[in-house]
Amino acid sequence: MLIIVCPFCGKRPEIEFTYGGQAHITRPERPSELDDQAWAEFLYMRSNTKGIHAERWRHARGCGRFFNALRDTTTDHFVATYRIDEPQPQIEQPAEPVPPP
Amino acid sequence: MSVLRTPGGGRVDRERSLQFNFDGKAYAALQGDTLASGLLANGVHLVGRSFKYHRPRGILSAGAEEPNALVTVNPGAPRDTPNVLATQVELYPGLRAISQHRWPSLQYDVGRVNDALSAFFPAGFYYKTFKWPQRAWKSVYEPAIRRAAGLGRAPATADPDRYAQRYAHCDTLVVGAGPAGIAAALAAADAGARVMLCDEQSEMGGSLLAETMARIDGVPALDWALRALATLAGNPRVTLLTRTTAFGYFPHNLLGLNQRLGDHRADPDPGQPRQRLWMVRARQVVLATGAIERPLVFPGNDRPGILLAGAARTYLNRYGVKVGVRVVVVTATDAAYQTALDLHAAGVAVAAIADVRAQPVGVLPDAVSRAGIEIMPAATVLGTRGDRRVSEISLGRVQGGMVRPAARLACDAVLMSGGYTPSVHLFSQSRGKLVWNESLLAFVPGLSAECERSAGACRGVGDLTAALEDGAAAGLAAAPDPVRGSWRPLPEAGTTGGCGWLGALPQPQTTATDKAFVDWQHDVTTRDLALAAREGFRSIEHVKRYTTTGMATDQGKTSNLNALSIVASGLGVPISQVGLTTFRMPYTPVPFGSFAGTSRGALFDPVRRTPMHHWAQARGAVFENVGLWKRARYFPRAGEDMHAAVARECRAVRSACGIFDATTLGKIEVVGADAVEFMNRLYVNSWTNLAVGRSRYGILLREDGFVYDDGVVARTAADRFHVTTTTGGAPRVLAMMEDYRQTEWPQLKVWLTSTTEQWAVIAVQGPNARRVIAPLVEGIDLGASALPHMAVARGRICGAPLLLFRVSFTGELGYEINVPADFGATVWEAVHAAGQAHGMTVYGTETMHVLRAEKGYIIVGQDTDGTVTPDDAGLSWAIGKSKADFVGKRSLERASMRAPTRKQLVGLRSRDGRTVLDEGAQIAALPGQQPPMQLIGHVTSSYYSAALDHPIALALVAGGRTRLGQTLYVPMPRGEIEVEVTPPVFYDPKGERLNA
């Protein structure tokens, strides 16, 4: 079980959180103006990153807030968490294992 | 006392003898013995039959790696535990155990015929043989194979014990309390760390418990270890856990430990759990899990009496038990020489040391020679003899690439040592990368994925001096403040040499007659592995699954590396290229009870009950689970089955009135200046022109256009909606609402609150509904024009604040009385009492389902399945046509979402007027088809309608609305059922009763 740092509540165990899919995908302002291809891109296409992946999490059994996280998909380790109105931090894969938060 | 018991020494209590029972026979042993050492002290080696060939098997090891000695403890008693290792069962007075997997008895097993017929049981035998006829697999082959090949039997009664779970946190978790682990714990504790040290055995000390020669800090090594452990025990920042197996390594340095608290006691403390599962989060982990001695692979290497040399030394020095009176040592390491010396000193005849190395030299071989024990270099083993115990070994000599017979030696035990395999299980589980070390002939930890370090023999540092220093360095580095640490070990230890052997020992060109086992527990031989390589298996993962090597409960602890070596040489590639199979948790089996902890019985899952639950229970309601809710399904009267009860309840609602607990409906309050805008964007409906005091049937789609949830939505104020959801859908609807509110439209001024449990909801349905509630309701005009269908009003009832909905899920005149949950039970009883004069009957969810199906009202999740659009369900009338956007709208515009051939909701009527279709049954357009047949839909809901006196069903059928009046066919095992396609509304299609 992971420890996830909620940007609002701090360190909490994984069971308090729900996963919310890839981050930084914005719903189009006017979906009706998109052709089928563009709509399908938004709706279905997701990256399958090996390494640092930006994704949404929700502290569902805590403050209830959505936030974004950078997670290393090769180790499951969270590298950073940040509010959804913040830009994605530029963080590289750590060269050495880091202790649990 | 047995001649096999030494006069003194070891860790057993000579003053406390005890009796135990194995396979119905009583034996004597000492306190401190394991079941294995107790049996060996009585000369019993034969403890089981092998998995496939039913060959007699003995105790191979002295620890967690044991592949043979699986037994059932306490058979038929409360703590009936199958498949435990005799090497890990601590004896207590009166312990009963039985061998497994033998019939009729351990001594005479009829399955032994498999061994004689083994030419017919090669690798992949099951895959190749039991293929035809297909149906025989389930009825004939599988039950027969399971009977023949099964391990112990699962206990038939419930586990009477209590299991506990707890979390713990520490700076440094040290796994394994051998020399490296103790040194690591001392160093970390000295540097101020909060340390946890766990060890799977009954006593800490690891290999030092069987060490007689080495000295540390000027005292015998074991004395040093006991002193060190006492120091650690006296440190309040250190936690010592014996009988505690670290079985799993999970991300972020979370380790699962299973502690056995009661299994070793004749009278367990009733105040203590039997076992305790620890979930330990450590900042740093030191793995000091040691190494496992490797068997040698030679023909007939599985006879009882043939065991690992290190195990024989452990039995002698720790338990005071000689494994035989005349032994032969076969070795590829120096370590076995120490075993030979110890046994020799204890009066055991060592017939010879057969060393597979060409020129064994060094301190230990010299000492052995001085003791007068013959050393045979460049040796190999050609075979063994003996029925249920080894009685003779045939040795050969390898010279110039040729193998020649050298000697036949009588013996009652053969001790083998093929080298040491580092226990990298936990390291590998942590996703660390293993690297092949050619000089050690072993995979050792390479790059770490977690904050952990391995120390000692588990990373190939097997020499005691080096292991102590390695452990201390690891412990210091794993402390939060290494600068504070100063402790260093002062070892002056003897050394145990390296070297070793992988794969099969050399054999003459002629095929050996007896099997050479690689995996004892799954009966995998050198021939099986060679066959797999010949048959084209290249990946070790495939070889593993084909031959089942390493797949038994011991997970290949003794076999993996030998198997790998044989496969590599069969493929002609280096071991490093073949790679290693994945290590998975648990390291050794953990009982389900530990994982379940207190989550059993009533505590297995939380239960949600409505305020009216006890009323329903008192009236004999039959409940069903809906999510975590308990819902009353029907209220049978004396002599009624479900069918009769439901028919009566249905008739009562249609003819008079019924009362129904609808409390479990999900409820969400949507509030704020932008509440209308928010609802417009989310639901398909238009909400702008919904007046305050009115409600509407709302549909929520996912962004892909498919129905996600539905429910009545009331506007209770200009800026406030009372949204109801399906019972099971409430959490996910709120989560979806929160998602859009927080992440897509954070600028909207809207707040969401779950109010599901704040309201009790009492549905009063039927022609008499108004008459029942009118005397109770205050402040609301119930007249048909003042409060028409879908109107909502606030008032009071029985002194409680009331939010009254005029809604109907039955097609009858209906009200839903919403009162604060605390008033639920009293209002319910008042309404029920008032209803008695009007023929009121309580009804449950089953009747609710029948009544709604008669009206063609869908249940999301039953009549929809995540691929149904509003139009498929016949609900396109609900969509706000003028809205530019709502969630799912763009997806509905795709051509395939509008195709006329989509499955559409229709009604079905059995042509025979009596057959109730099975829900989920498939539907065909043409009669008399044979599989594979063309199917055009399926039944989603099906009931017997009491009001109509014939069965009704709802179904999703391709192009269904163009098929009204057609005959379709429902193929069932008992024959085809003809059905007529009808509109989905069976009862009162004009809705006159609703608007009464």
C-alpha cells in the first residue's frame, strides 16, 4: 500500500484515495464543433507511459478533493502531487530509491 | 533416550521431555524440538509420498525451504491445519500430526504404481493426455487427478480462532536475525534508530544456533548472539519479533509480517490472537534473509535419509539429533566438511566425503583428513538403494571426461551440499534487479527499487566475518543518523567456504535408470527439464509452467537454480541469459485467517439499514443485499412462498394501496447560484424552465453517451435541486458530479452534498394513497390540480418536517414522503396504521420490480448495461433538445449511436401465456437454429404479472421497435420459447391511473 501526499491533507494511506485517470486532459469548450476523430481523441486516447505519468487522484475518503500526481509507473512510487490549478512540475525519474513519504 | 539423541548441548530442554503423535503412533521428544527433529530423533525419516510418483520421501531440510515434509497438524480438531512444514512445527505435549498424500498408508501407497509407469508421465503429461473428449475433463479427469495429486485437505469446519492485524512504523526494519541481521540491528540501534527485527524461527540467531566452532568478540558465536539479542531486547526503541515471517514486500517499504502467537502452545492463551499480521512501514529496510543450501541432482537423490548437509548439522548442534549412524557426505562446498567433523565428533560414522571438486584443499579438508575420514575427490553419485530409507550409495569418479564406478557404500543417511543460494525473494518482490554472479554461481541483489539493502548471505556474503561486517555496515547506513553510530563487530570467526555445483552431477553415457530429482515437491526430474528444452521451450517462464518446476508450495526454494542450470545447458546459453522466474509473495504460506483478520462474519462488510429496518424485520420480511443496504424484498404471510407473497402485494397496490421503504434511494443536494447551469451541463434534461415545486425524471450519461444513472430530480428552490439516484449509484454519481465541478467547471458556484442518509423515504402507492395520507399531512393541498403528478411540496407530517413528492414508480397514484431519518420509523408506523382502513399492504423490492416492469420503467444496471443510449431505452423524450451541450451529447451524435439496428428496449410476451422467461436469456429471430446461432438480443427483466395474469418481460432487441408484433424465439435447454414483441409498457399505457 502506498502513502499518498494529498496537497490539502498531507500523508495518507492509499485506501483513502481513488484513481481518476490521466491528468491534464481538458474537456473541449464546444464538443459539437469537433469531428468524430477529434472527439474520439479526447474521449478515448490515453498515453501508456513507462516512467513518470501525470494522473488524477481524488482524496475520496478524506477531503474529497481532486488533485494531480506524478507517479513512476515502473515503481508505483509517487514523485509529486499538486493542485489541479497548478502546472505540472518538471521532475525527472529519481536515480536512487527515495524513502516512503 | 534414543541412541540418535546426543547426551548434551543444543537448544532443546533436556529436562522437559514430551510425547507427540504422528500418523497414530506416539513418540518421545524434547521441548524445543520441531516435529522434524522429533521424528528424526526417533529414526523416522519417511514423512510423505511424492506428488506425482508417490515415491517415499523424507525430511530434506531443517527450515522454510522444506519441499517434502508437509503434514496436517490437529487433523479433525479445532486447529486443523494442513500443508504445514514439519521443519517449522514446534512440538508441544500431545501434538498430533498426520502425513498427507498417501493412500492407504504412508508405508504402503498404491499410487506408487505411478513411479513404475513413469515413462507414461513425462512433462506436460496432463496437457498432452486429458484432451479428449472435452467433457470428460470436468467429470472424470479432473476429480481423479485432484484425488491423486492433492496436498492436505482443507478443514471442514469454521476456524474458531481470532486473528489480529496491526500497523507499525520504524526507521529500520531488519528481516532475519542471523549474524548479519543481528549486526545490522545493533548498528542501527546504536545510531539511535527505531528498529524492528523479525525472524521466522522460534528463536533468533539464525545459523549461529547451530554453530559450535566460530567465536565473536572473544566468546562462542552463539553466546555473542544471545548477549546481543539481550542488549537489543533492553533497548526501548527496538522491537524483536520471533516466529514472525516477512512474507511480502510492497511498494513504499511496506512489509507484511505474519507472527505466530499460539501455534506452538498446547494451551494457547485465549486472550491472544492465534496469529497477527503486521503491516510495517519502514524508512529503511535491511534484508538479512540468509541463504538456502542447494541439493545435488543425482539418480535416486530423493530417498528418505538423503538430506542437506547443513540441515544435518542443524539437527545435530541445535536439536541434539543425529540423522543417522553411518553417513556419506556428498559435497561441492567446504561447509559440508564441518558437518562431517561435527558428526564425527558426536560419534556418527562418516563413511566418506565424496567431493565433486577435483582438488578439495584448505583448512577443513585438512581437518577431515586428520580425523581419518576418507575424501574422494572428483566424485559423482551414480545411484542409491533402499526402499523406504537409503541403505547404499554408488559413487563414481570423473576422470578425463569419463565417469567410472568407484565405490558402493552402505549408509543410513546421505548428506549433500551443492552450495548456497542467496534468499533474494523479498529483494525481488521489492522489484530490485538481480544480477548473476558467476563466481558465486548465484543471482545476487543488484539495483534497488526501494530504500533497502541486503546484507550477509542473502547477497552472497556467506563468510561469518564478512557477514557480520556487512550487516553492521548495512544497519548503520539504514539508520536515520549514521553519524551517531559507533558499534563495530569484532569477529574472529571461522570461515565456511564458497564454491558449489549447479545442475545434474556427471553421469555415464548409458542412461541412468533411476530419476534424478530437481524439484522434490512437484516431482520434476532432469529428464522433464531436458524434454521441455527439446520440445522447444525457450523462456524459463514457459519451462516452469510446462514442467511445473518451482510451482509447488515451496516456490522452488531448493530447486530453482538447479532447474535453471539444466535448462540453460539444454538450450546451450549462459544462465544469465535464461533469466530467473518472478518471485511472488508470500515467501511461505500465510493462513487466510491472518489476511482476513477481524473481517469475518458480521464484520466482513459494513451493513446499511434504513430507519424502518426493525419494523420490517419484526414482520418477517425477507431481505436482499443491494450494495451494502439490506432491503426488504417481500413480506410473506403464513404459508406463502415468494411468488404468492409478491402476487398479493402487487394486487394490493393496484387495487387499494401499498407502503414501501424507498429510503435507500441515493440523494444529492445541488445548491448554488449556478445550480441550474450545472444540472444543464450534466444531465440530458433541460432544467431552466423547471418551476420550483416541480420535479422531472432525469437521465445522466457518461461522456461516451451511455446511460449512467437516472432518478427524479426536484427543484426545491430557485438555487436548489434535490437529486435522487439509483440505490447503488449514489456514490459514483456524486463522484462524477464532484469531478466535473472541481476539475472542468471550477468557476461554477455550486455545492454538492450527499443527503442519502438524512432522509427516510416512505412510498405510498395505489388508488387509495391520497385518502391514507390526507389526514396526516399538514400545510399541503393534496388536490389533484394543486399537487399534480411530479409536484413537490413542503409541509409537516406527524410533527415532522415533510418534503412530499407526488411521484410514482408503480404507475398508480403515488406519494413519496421524505422526512428526516430520525422520524422515519414513527412516521412509517403512523402511515401504516392510517392505511389499514384503506387496505394498505406493505410491499418489498420484488413487488416494486414487478410493478415498474408492468409500466416499462427501466432499472439502470438491469435493463441497461453500459452500452445503452437514452434512445435505446426509449427515453429520448427526456433529452433537452435545445441545449448546446451536456455530458454525453457529442457522443450521441456519432452515426453508430443513431443506427436503427441498435438494440432497443421492447416488451416480450410468452406466446403460451404462462412461461416466465429467464433474465439474461438470449433471443433469436429464427426458430430451430443450432449453435453457433445468430442472436439478436437478450431478456433484461422478467416477471409474472398478477395484474395482467400473464408473464411479462423487458428485453433489448436489435431494431426492436420495428419488430412490434413479430414472433421471436428464446432458445433454452428445455426447448425454444416463442415470444411476441410488444411495447415496453404493459399496464395503463395512457397513464390515467398515474394522474388520478
